[in-house]
Amino acid sequence: MTICEGQLGIKLMKQFGNLPQIKRYADRINQAFLNIITHAIDVLEKSGQQL
């Protein structure tokens, strides 16, 4: 995943292994992961750290 030009270039790697399928709330789980990633990016930008 690449964030807008001029900002951080981020490569998202997913290695979940063998997980059971989730039959409910997939949209909520996706939103939770997106929120975690977004907050992590915000913290890195504010602290001046590089990925």
C-alpha cells in the first residue's frame, strides 16, 4: 500500500498463517485493522521516525 506521493511509502505485508474463517463482522474486523494501521502511521509521522 502506498500513501499519497510526498508522504510515507508503506508496504503492508500480511502473513496470518492458517486461521479459521470468520462468518460474521468481517467489515468490523477490516475497519479495526485499518484503524490500527492509520493510527500507527499518525504516530510515526508525529514522532519523526522512519519506517
